[in-house]
Amino acid sequence: MTVTVRVPAKINLHLGVGAPRPDGYHPLDTVYQAIGLYDDVTASPAEEWSIHTVADAHVDLTTVPADADNIAIKAGLALAAHHGIARAAHLEVHKGIPVAGGLAGGSADAAAALVALDRLWKLDTPDEELLAIAATLGSDVPFALLGGTAHGTGRGERVAPVEDHADLWWVVVPHEIGLSTPAVYRHFDTLGGERPDPETPHDLLAALAAGDVAAVAGVLGNDLQPAAYSLRPDLAERHELLVGLGALAVLLSGSGPTQLLLHDSADAARASAGRLGELGIGHVLAPAPVAGATVISYA
């Protein structure tokens, strides 16, 4: 038997970041959104843990671990430990989410592995327990399970769905050179001074609940964007180029380097995509919001 789970990329419509806590983590107040850009993870029985990863043409796998350092295997080990069982599996990963792109592709794979292995091993783990296991693996993993649009607090691991009636279309612009999330946070701290704890973006939540795409565009935000652009001036230059294409908003995704162009229709997104194509800039169209980790096949 094999189980395949499809899981979406994550973006942050708002990413508020505070000063580091005593444990080293930064307090976050964020609004996550799952977009229609996916990885698939297939789990099958095996005597020992193993993983094999393939990718779409726009995804570079150079830095993806092919052993127990891969977060998807770590997820499987955590699930087995939670249930006190000695199990292993082979994981086959097909990546459509860029690596080190600020889109939480690794976290997505961990979430997909949790769901796939839970079904493969017939564990019937309650949702709240899966979320708790996910939180031990990384700040973005619980949201990858949940999907849709959600408010995240703590270090991002505490997630709750929010009302969202906005149909958003994103043109996702990856970059061939990745950007280290820890490096961006370190630079954020260097640039910082005193930082209060981040506040909930009530204007954004209201705009999403009303389905007002123009209002959403006006209140997007990312506290890490100045630090990322300071480290990578080429991204700041590209940001200005992207603004000139006429999208409703341009936003850095998480810690970068992926950038996002917001549109209120598929036709508008296709028009931007066409101009990017003329400029030779790689891109992917993605609707939002979409569901979180979902079983798509049993075989």
C-alpha cells in the first residue's frame, strides 16, 4: 500500500516580528495563506527509512538532504515516537515548491509525511495531536497541515483559521539563488534596536473577511523585507521592476528570496506573467487560498 499527500506552499500576507525571546526564537504575529503551488509526498512500507526527491524544472534540489536529515523523515520518526511504535517507510517526494525560497517547502513536506504515514500505518492520530507533533518540527509545519488562511502567533506554530472571502491570484517569482532564513533573522536583529512584540493586523483580517482584494493589497506587510533586501540588493532592484508591472501589490515571501505579485483575477495574473516571460524572468501562477495537506491517492 502507498499513500500520496499533496501539500501547498505557504506565504505570509503579514509577517510581524519582535525581538528575540530568551529561547532565541522571535515572537511572530502573522497571517498565513496557502497558495496553489504544491509538493506531493508518497509513503510506502519499508524496513528502513529512505527518501527520494524529484522536482519540477524550476526547483533546485542541491541543498535538499537525501538522508535522515530531511525534515520529512524527521516527521516520520516523530510520529512513530509519539505512538511508541518501531516503524519505517520509504518517502517519494515530488517538489513543485522552490527550495530555500521563503515558501516553507520543507515544512510542507514534513506535514505531508505526517498525514501520509498516519494513514499508511492506520494510526488515526487526532488532529490536535498531529498539530502538536508538527509544532515540534518547525514553526510553519502546523499551518501546512491546516492550509487556507490562518492567524499565527507564538513563533508561528500556534495557528487558527480566519474568515477569508477574498479570491487572490499570485504570480510567484522565485530566484535561482536561495536566501538563508537564519541569516535574514540575524540581519533583522542587527538592523533593529528596541522592538515591541508584534501586533495583530486587524485591518488585514477585516479586509479578508470582507473579501475586499484592493483593501488586502493595501495592508500587506513583511517585517523581514528590509533585512532581506539589505542582504540582497538585487532583490530590492527586482522589487522595483516588479512594481512597474502594475500588480495590486508586490511582497517578499517570508524571509525570501521569492517575491509575489498580487492580482484580483486570473486574467490580470496572466497579463503580468506574460510581461515577466518577455523579460525572461521565471514565474508560476497560483490561486489562493487553497486547502492544506490532503490525501490524493491510496494505491
